Amino acid sequence: MNTITKVFFWIFTIALGFVNPLISVALVILYYLPGIISSAVTPCEETTYEESVEYDEPNESMKEYSDDIREKMR
């Protein structure tokens, strides 16, 4: 959705919230439902990638120190 469509959607949702808040809540749930489902389906792939990035960075930063300092840090 582009910006204008999002603005109209939220204005419409807020206006319906004054008429019937249940409809407004249902519209917000339907709006965010695809993102919720996609995050629930693919958490394993993302955590594997984050863990690999997390463990790669300290090794690269250790290369910047000399051998003496690395031994003291251990």
C-alpha cells in the first residue's frame, strides 16, 4: 500500500471506531495479520542468520589486537 492508501485506511478505521469499536479492532487485526503470520512461520531462518552474524563479528575484531593482548583477554 502506498502512503495515500495508508492514510485513507487509518482515517476510515478511526472513523469506524467511533461508530463501532469492534469493527475498528477487526480492521486493525486484518491489517497486521499477514505480518504476524509471516513472522510466526519464519523465525527459524532468521535466528540462524542472526546467530551466525553474532559469532562472526568477535572473531574479526580479535584480529585487530596483537598476540599478547589476545592472551591476556583469554
